Amino acid sequence: MSEATASALTPQEATKKRGKFAAFIYELIKNKFLYLLALPGMLWFFVFAYLPMVGIIIAFQDFKAMKGILGSEFVGLKNFQFFFRSGDWIQIVTNTLFLNTLFIVFNTLAAVVIAVMVTELGGKWFKKITQSVMIFPHFLSWTVVAMFVMAFVATDGGFINQFIALFGFEPIQFLSSPGYWPLILVLLKIWHGAGFGSIVYMATISGINPDIYESASIDGASRFQKIRFITLPLLKPTVILLTILAVGGIFNGDFGMIYAIVGRNPMLYPTTDVIDTYLFRSMMDLGDMSMSAAIGFMQSLVGFILVLTVNAIAKKVAPESAIF
Amino acid sequence: MSIKESFSDRILKMFFYIAIALFSVYCLIPFWSVIASSLTTEASLVKNGYMFWPSEFSLDAYKLIFQDNTIYKSYGVTTFVTVVGTALSMIFTSAMAYTLSVKSVKYRNHMAFYIYFTMLFHGGLVATYLLISKYLDMKDSIWVLIIPSMLSAWNMFLLRNFFASIDDSIAESAKIDGANDAYILFRIILPISLPAIATIGLFYALSYWNKWFDAMLYINNKDLFPLQYLIQRIMNNLDFINQISADVTLPNFIPPAMTVRLATTVVTIGPIIFLYPFLQKYFVKGLMVGAVKG
């Protein structure tokens, strides 16, 4: 009896398996138009996002362009050792983390302050015009911004030096003084992104139930108290979510900004050279594909782990802020 | 507004007005000064430094850059990349986003994860560079400015979320009336999604317009330099300025290096200023969609 049951199960399992495959095919046929629509996009992601992942093996090879990825010799972790032995990594990792922390903190702060202030304003025209002006810089590329920067920091004729000359000070050689650049870059980042970043916070504030403010007013709360005890606490989840997203990318230097503005000025590298600019130079100037790939791989890996970690933390602290 | 504002409330509001006004000035000053400085003579700029008001009004720099065909070529490249790129991006992005939004597509979550993963982890610059330049052999082709950046996972998910927010019953009832998927997409879903499509289209258009890194990596042919890369080049070397000054045969002529740089910058941002009302409107809208749904 038991034997019969056992032998009867096997074909059943087989049908189930065949059924799964048949169901898969059936699903593809049923929605063939929709799958076909998505196909070009899926292929694009395969070529431009997944194939480069295969290229990570270059990091473990002594890559020679002539031999290609398939023909190059494997060298284990030599590229990683070489990078860490050079000592450059301390400077570029420190700069990347330091600059990005400054950017996250000051940009978030500026965006929240702008959003809170603008919501409190009354004049419709004043609001409209200032908002348009504050958002505008976001639409410019960093190469254009770099031109603007020159007008301010140039040693001969730059605005800052024109201004301090009025008080009889010697001109500051910005282009050879790395110490000023974290500040300059933060000011630029705020200029470029704070107005735009404030939009999300303004949307959050406008979503707050006006009854809360009204009953606070009836209870005699001042404008400042309403901001302190209603607006800011209700902005907190949005601030946490956006900060988490930003912290996930803290190992990614802003290449577009830093390369466009600082470019190839070695005198400013001590404070401005980040992982991405260093990697770019070691690839283009030294042609060291393998070491560059090793740096890039570590950066991707650490970034990946960071996003997962930070999200796990977010889930615990504020479940509504987690991304996934 | 039955409750009268107290004195301290009005002071605080006053302070907010002043702070916002100052920040707006801070945002505006660089534009103002670059435009003013580009409208003066080179000699005056060298003598007086950058300025907020043109000391000796002159259009020389603009005349000079429009005499040469470099700027026209770059405008052509950037316009082509922006228009064709945005069109292709939108076709493939909305096709994909629609499939991922239809609930009867059984594997849509698997497909979504396949795309989502590329936002978390990437192969890095070296592998991408080798793939595009060596294996796909796209160097010095205008398509290298379009195809490798054609799809953005972020934009795709924004659009998918928008499509998913459309009431299912619309598509369901069309299906009962015998409409097929293509009809539903082109006749029902796309027309009611036009604002979202305009928003995502502008996201793409701006990123194509402002692209320069890809040109720096893959383009050596001067005829294919997009505007933003041209700006980057002329900031860092004098080739362009010497080239456009070569035809000038005046005695004692000094190439106006500084004003030409500034004038080229102004010419580059022109279209963005012109289209700004649209950009602002749709970008703000798009951000809201992202903030609420993303």
C-alpha cells in the first residue's frame, strides 16, 4: 500500500515540475506584448549594468589591454596590496568622507531652514520670485559653475580679493591654498542644491494638517513655538529618510563637482582629492586599469554594505523611513 | 486669521524675509557678475577685475565666438543628444515602466529587483570604460553620449509608481470591452500620464544637456564636443581662444581669453534660462511624486 503511494507521488511531482515550466511559458505567452515591451530595457540593463560587474575580475588580474579580460593573468590580491601600500588611500578616503559629511549636514540644514522660512512667508510674489531664484542653480552643470567660481576666487580681479583689497589686505592665493576649499565646496554645494532640496521639505510641511497649527494658535503658541514643536518634529521622518539615502553614498565622491572645479590642480589635492578623482587619474593618466578597478570594486562593495546596514538601522529607529 | 500676531512673531517673520532675500541674492550674484563681466572689454576686465556692472560695454567676445563655427557645432551636438536621447530614453523607460506596473504580469517583481539591484551595486568606472571603448567600440561616436546613459533606474521606478497609481478599473473595463494591451497603453495610460511623462522627460533632457564627463572619456573628435565639455576645455586651455582669434588681423590684438570664456558660459546657459519656467514647474511636480511615492 505504502509502496503504491510512493510510486504514485513521483509522477505527480513530475507533473508539478512540468506544470511549473508550462506555467512559466504560459505566462510569457499570455503577457507576450508586455514582456516584449520590457525586453529592450532588460537587455540594456544587462549590457550596461551587469556586464561591467563581470569586469570586476580585472581587479584581480594584471590587466593588459592587448590580452583582454580573458587573456590577462590573475594575480590575486596584489592590486589591493599595492594600493594600500602606497599610502594615498588615507588621504583620499578621509577627504571623501569628510567632504561628503559636510555636504550632507550643511545641505540638509540649509534646505530645512529654507523650507521652514519660506512656508512662514506671506507675500505671494516674493515667495514665487525667491523660490525661482533659489532653485535655478540646480539646473546648471558643474563646468558652468566652475567658471563662476573663477570670478570669485581668482587671485587677480576675483571678487573676494577685490573686496579684501579695499581693507588693504594682501590677495589670497586660493588656487594654491587647499585649506579654503572644503569651505568653498560646501558654499557651492549649498548654492547649487539647497533651494532645490528644500522643495521636498516644503511638500512635507504643506502636508501637515492645518488644524494642528490652528489649535496651537488658540492655545497662544508663538510662531517660534509652532516651528519648534510642530513643524520640525513632523519633518523629522523625511530628514531621516533623505539622510539615510545620502549616507548610503558617502563613499562616492562627487566627481562631477570636484573634477570640474578643482580639475588637475595638484596643490589642492590635500583637501579635495576624493576616491573618484583619484581613481579617474590612475586610470586615464597612469593607465593602471587593474589598480583602478580594485579601488572601484572596494568602493562599490563598501557602498553596498553601507546601504544595507544603514537601512537596517533605519528600520529599527523609524520603521516608516526605511527604503526596503 | 482671527488671532493678531504678537510683536515677537512679526520680528521673526521679518527676519525670515530678510534671510530668504539674502539667500536669493547669493544664488543670483554669480549669474549677474558673469553676464556683466562678459559684456565688457578684455582690457577693462584685466584692469578692473570681475565686475557687477560692465565698465566699458562691449560685445566683442560674443562677436568673436559667433564668428567661429565651433560654438555652432557644439550647440548642434548638444541639441541632437538632448532631443534624440530624451526621445529614446522616454520610449524605453515608459515601455519598461508600464510592464512593471501591470499587476497581471507575474514576474514583475523579479524584473523590478533585477533593475533595483543595479542601483545598489555597480561594476565601476574601469569596467564600464573598457566595455564601451574597447568591447563595444563606441569611442568618437555621437551615440556614446546617448546609449550608455539611456535608461535610469530611478526615473524608471518613478514612472512605474505613477502608472501603478492609475486606477486599475480603467484598464479592466477597457479589457472587458475587448481592448488589447497595446490599445490600453497607447490610448488610455499614456494620454492620462502626460504630466508625469513630461516630468521624467525633462529629468532626462537636463541630464543630457549637462553631460560632459562621457565626452571627456570617449570623445576626441573636436566636431563632437558637446557644449558643457567645450566649456570645460576652454577653461583649462587656450586652444579654442587662439583658434577663434586666428582670423583677426588687427595689429596688437590680444586674444580676449577671459571675456570669451565668460561669454561662452553665458551662451551655454541661455536655453536653460529660456526654458526655466517649464523646468521649474515639472521638476517640482516630479520631486513631489518621488517624495510621496518613492
